[in-house]
Amino acid sequence: MSEPQTCEVLIAGAGPAGLQLARRLAQAGVSVVVVDPLQDLRQAAFSSAALPLSAVTAFKLPAHVQAARWRGWQLHGPDDAQRHWMADHDLGAVLDFGALRQWLAEQAVAAGARLQLGWAVRGWHTASGGAIASLRGAGGQEQAVECRWLVDATGQRRALLGEPPAAAGALVAGAGVEWLIQVPQAQWQPWAQRLSFMLGSQWVPQGYGWVFPMQPGQLKIGVCRLHDARREQPPLHQLLRQLQHRLDLAAAPVLDRHGGLIRSTIRRREPHQRGPLLGLGDAVSTGNLLGGEGIRHAMASSDVLAPLLLEALGGKLEALRGYAPRLRRRLGWRWSLSGRLARRTWIGLHNSAADQRLQRLLEGLQQKSSAEELSALLFDYRFERYGLKALPYVLGWR
């Protein structure tokens, strides 16, 4: 192996978290290298990628990464009922995840970051003043990079940080499968401008299904569920095909198939730093289990870490002690509650009694909530707006 290359920050993973951090650091004049095993950032584009408009604005996401705008909600189930909430203005966007990653990469490179696709960090060790990482390319070639700080942005795999210690709490895991399908305009229209979810054990036991609009004539259809080792769970592809049939979408050609995992601790108390190694995004449990959300929270973790890492690069190493507490404050006090609700709601959704509890909750929401209020509940986790009456149904106490 030749002499190590050098940089100030090496980021393993070119997802939204890693690229957002690279962009911010490079804009501040830091030498940054980002490595990712993918040869093309538009590949493996698994993410349902629905965001509220506040996140689109906060991250200044351009129009070309937004496949569609949405302004309402459509919930099917747990029986055959359909419930609708519509606003008279846009509430959010569904992103083209591949286009988002490509745009973030272009922004980072334009600011001065170096992007190495087809490479992965296979190991690392501490060195004087930082770390030395061992990289391997797609063709088996090897390379060493010496850096002051190494960032694990490899998502739920936690390829560098490893699994969190038992004291941090168990990882709760979920799996999802999503297809991009082509439909006639007349069949696309009923799904346009709204986020549609299929809820109840007869749709997806211990999880949920969804249909999101993309550009005209294209829909995302998917299923996701939490893992329960105590029960035999049907294959996700089987559940997705059943969903297609029930929604009269079985004849639609499939343009792309992809899947992914989400794994997070409920309380987020795992270590965020180990010497010169820092965790970012899903590697430190920013994937929210209630709605399977990851993008905006992962990017938020980059915005929290960036100024602290700049201070550390300037010699103020103690600044990084504020990373974990600042990220907890950014995610908010409702975070752990949403995780507990997710575990109780989805794991418990496997029989008619659970369906009845969910149905009572949805009936209550339909009577007292607008589309904007439902968005605040599902994206901002503002459960308190509905008072204590709603919580027992979600928690399974009634």
C-alpha cells in the first residue's frame, strides 16, 4: 500500500447526512473526502422521501429534486374505510432520492470536497493527531487515508461505530420494500397531491403500506414493518403484491425495485464519538421509527455536528462534547415518545383488537383534525395537541 493520502475529515457514506456535512465543512475551507461503495448515487435509491414543506425550505432543496408536492392525507383501513384530509395549499414534497443525493454531491464537490465513489472504509485505527482509514475499491485495490476526524455516515449498518452497547437500549429494527410503478394518467390522478397510507393488520400486519405520487404517471408503492422475533411474519414482497391487488395496481409495470432497513434505539443514548471517530445520521439512531423517516433528521444531525467539528478542527476539542446533547435538543423531547409509540403501535398491530383501537383513534382524528394538524402530529410528533384521550388508543391501553 502506498503512502497514505491526507485530509482533515474523511466521511464514510455518501447519503444525505454525509454529503450535507461534507458540503458545510468544505464551504468553511476544510479538506474533506467522502467515500461510498456505490458507483452511481442514483442507485439503491430506497427512501419514500416525503418531507414537510418546512424541511424543504430549511434545507433549500431545489425543485428538480422534488418529484411531487402534496397537500393532504388519505388513510385506508383498518377496515375498508377511507379517510381524507386536504388543505388548500402545499404541505410538503415527495423527493426523488437519487436526485437529492446527486445534487448534494454536486454541491459538496463544488465547495471543494473530494468524492470517491466505488470505495468503502474497511477498517481504521487511531494515529498521531487523528486516524488512518483503510479503503478498498470496487476492483479490490487498496488505499490508506490519514485524517484528523473520521465520520461514520454508513446508516443503520454502523460499519465503523459498530452496534451500540447494551446500556444504550436495544435496537428496534424495521424493514421496507418499495416499487416505482408506471400507471396511466387517469389511474395516477386519485393518488396525486396526497400521501396515502394503508393501516391495519389486514393490510400489513405489524406495519403499514403507502402510495406516494411521483411525477405524473408514476407512483411509489411500498410496505414497511417492525421486526418481531416472537411471530412468523409473511415476506414483504408478498404483502406488497397483495397491496397492489387490493388497490387495483397489479397490472402496473415496475420501473424500479428497492428495499432497506431502519434500526434505531428508542432513547438515543448510544455513544456519538469514539476517539477520532464520530457517528452521524442513522449511525446514531436518527431514523424515526414511527413513520420510518430518516432524511431530514439525518441532515439535521449534520447541521448540528458541522459547527462543533469546525471548532474541534480549530483546536477546541471539548466542543464535540456538546454533540450528543445538542442533537437530542434538536430532535426534541417528543423523540423518545414517538419511538415508544412506534414500537407499541406497529408491533401490536396483528389482530382485530388492535385494528379496533386504531380505528377509534382514526375516527377521532377525522372528527377534530385538519390536514395541517395531522401533519403536525405525524411530522412534528405533536401528540399533546390531541390531549391524553388519544394516547391510550395508540399505546394499546384501550
